[in-house]
Amino acid sequence: FIEKRKQYINYMEAPLNIVLKIPLGKKAKFMIGGGPYLGFFLSGLEQKETRLVEVTNSFKQNENENLSTGDGAGKYAVMDYGINGLAGFEFGRVFINANYSRGLKDFYKPADYTASLRHTVMGATLGVYLGKPIELEKKIKDRDKDGVVDELDECPDAAGIALLKGCPDKDG
């Protein structure tokens, strides 16, 4: 008697990562990040193959594509959650990174045995940024709002004129 079982379970995971980019020169950056994810059940397949070798050498195979979802024994979770992390490099407009996710909740509760079944995902991403990069403007500070930036203003807390390096004209 030989029995083989296989399960193919498809969940879609949506991560929410905070990513830190550390410059390694003019165009290269090291990226590291992580955060939580939510996973949603999409589809699945269970296969069970039984062979009676010693007696008749008979063969029986069952397939189930309509898996039971919800809470309870013998059901797959509709929603899953966990944590993930990533690390990689960015070179100009191209990036490559590796990622790892680990489920924090069992996605399946067996009916006839005890086990902990949690998702583990390892992957890699190769990507290209599309569109034009947006240059962020540096906000110029001018506390006294006299038109002379604080960096050049010799009197940054009193409104003045540019001719006097941002200081007020006291003698007219």
C-alpha cells in the first residue's frame, strides 16, 4: 500500500514595506526594507494517489480543485498575514533585490493530524523604473519672510532688505 498526496495552493500576497536606500556612490544604492503582508486565497488543487502493490497492483487517483475555505478543520484560510523583508541594489533606474516572507498564521487546519502550516516565500525581483524621475525641490527657509534666505540673512528673525543682508534699515 503506497499513498502519495500533493497540494498546490495559490495565495496572492500584498506587502507593505518601508524601504531605506543607502547611497554607494553617484548612481548605486543599497536597499533594505520590510513590513507586514496580507495574503488572499486564489485557488488550489489536492491530489491523492493510492497504489495497492502487494495484492492487485491497482491504482486510484483523486483530484479536488474545489477546496473548502473558511475557519475550521480541513479548510484553507481565506486570508493570511505575515512579515517580509527585502534587500538589494539599485543602479540608476534598474534594481534587483531578494525577498523573504513568513506567515504568522496557519493557512490550513488539518482534520486528521496536528501540524503547523504557514507560508514561506523566497523570491527575487529585477525591475526598471518607468517615467521621468521627479526632482524634489529643497524648501528654502526664510523665517522673517523678507526674501533673504536664512542661510544668508544676518538678521533672520527681523525683516530687512537684501542690500543690508536681510537686516532692517534703521537709519533710513
